[in-house]
Amino acid sequence: MRAAVLEAFKQPLTVWNNWPDPEIGPDDVLVHVKANGICRSDWHLWQGDWDWNGITLPVPIVLGHESAGIVEEVGANVTRFRKGDRVVYPFNQACGNCAMCDEGSQHVCSNMIFSMFRGAGGFGEYNVVSKADVNLVALPEDVSFVEGAALGCRFMTAFHGVTQQGRIRAGEWVAVFGCGGVGLAAVDIASAMGANVIAVSRSADKLAKARELGAVHTVTASENTPQEIQELTQGGAHASVECLGTAATWMPALLSLRTRGRLVRLGMTGEDERGILPIPADLIVGRELTIVGSYGMQARCYPEMLRMIAAGVIKPSALVVETVSMEQVADVLQAMSDYGTLGYSVLVN
């Protein structure tokens, strides 16, 4: 099969015409990938800067984890899907058998599986979905493959963070820090929930996009950002959604909260922070602040999100700014190095 292959970190991907087709087991399906989003997590992996986090990639490897497509082959034990079905699936595939899966929290499965380690990720024509009856989701006919690919990581991560972990409610002030793919999705979803969203970014283009998606205020990131938000909201945001993951957004997101506010952290650190950030411990105690993490979303929760998309309440398609070929994936990754992308770039096969 054809695939855009990572042969060396920080170097342009190479398109191979003879990457081996992945093989499936009895509980799996092979999906013909029709569209795949290009995510900042792919950029981190392309950079090779998550070794400190225990993620050491063998090269060559095919990245890509925001996929939508058509079932090509079905394992003998799979009962819910058949060849020809239109499907989408979370990037973090669950085993279906551990304690986390038993309680319904498949997105934090103790035995997480990723397609790129099963033969190829979504930058290839085919990939494997493990434990298909647990991890596959039927993609409605009225949702395109490009829109489905937009759901695979960033949008569904924001959906879970805003609706489940953040418990965002109508009328609340919500500050969204970082208006990349996850942040813009959070703006769209929180606005749809009736929240008053304040978008924070260094980029004028991204702030303009946030306003299109429903932000009622935008703030250009600076050392005065917490004070601006405190003044705009007359006491601080009820919730901050921290989407970038760096030290630059972490502390301002906390300092922008009102008493008993809550911080939802969606971003992940990189080589500079290595997972360690300062915490204003006394402030958290004295003002009873809450910090909660959010990681992806389990397949069983997709139907609610898909119903809201069908009703036009949330709009992942509004975040897709371009479709690209395999040969162009490397250009998108390079642009991410300077935060030069806006919205979602989607690889279309």
C-alpha cells in the first residue's frame, strides 16, 4: 500500500508505494482510510520529543491517528461490523477487558493500543482497529469522511473535556487557552453549550477564527492575560480549558480562574517541560480550585457527539481549512513547528 513514512525524526516524510498491508487478528478489522487529520501529536512524534514520556518510536513508521474510512476486512470474532461499513474510531483503542474498560472508561484503558504499532497509522491507505466491537463507531451517511477524520483526536478530546470533565454549563465564563485544533474545537463546543467563551492566543488569525466559532471575547496572550480575564468576567472564569500544554499557558489558565473555578487540561507538554509544571499550591487551597485532566474519548460516547453534529449544534467541518495529499503531509508538519497552521489539515486518500 501507499503510505507517508517517517524514516528519520524532523526530516520530511517519504511516500512509499510498497509499505506492507497491516494484518488483522480475529477481533480486529482492517480499515481503508479515506481521510486522516494531521494533529499536533503527530508533530510531537515526528520531532521525536516524547522519548522522556516512554514513547520511543521504531523507524521507519507510519504515523497518523485521526482516521475515518470503510471496513475492508473483518476478523472472525467481530459481530457489530461488516465489510463496506463507514466507520470512525478513537486514536486510543481499548482492550475491552481491564478494570478501566469494565467501568466504561475505555479511553484510559490500561492496555492502550495504537494503529501505528499494528502496522500503520492513518498516513497510510490501510490501518488496523483492534477489538473492533469495542472501538469502532458507525459513521452516519450525512457525515463526510473528512468531517469524520476531524473527530478522531482533537475534536472528540475537546468534547469530552468540555462536556464530561469540565462540566461546562450555560452562562458560565470559560477561558480557552491556545487556539490550535483542540482549542478551536473547545471554543465551538463550549459556545454551543451556552457558555461565554474567552479565547486566548498569540495569533490574530486564530483569534478571528475563534470569534467565528462563537467566542464572545478574545485576548491576545501576554503577561497581563489573567488580569484581563479577571476584569472581563468581574471575578474570573468559572472554567479554563488549557489546550496547548506548555508552561506559557498553564499558569495563566490557573490565575484566570475565580474562586472555586476549575481548570481542564487537554494539552500535553513537550521536551522543554517533560511533564513537570509549577503549581501555585496555596492558591489552589485558598481558593478551592479544581484541576482535572482529559484524555481522548471512548467510542461508546461518540453517538451523543454525532447527534449534535447532525443537528448542526457543533461544527467540526468549520475547523477543516484544507485537504492535502500524502506528499503534502510533511509540509503541514513543518508548518506546525512555527505554529503556522490554522484549524485542521486533513489527508485525503
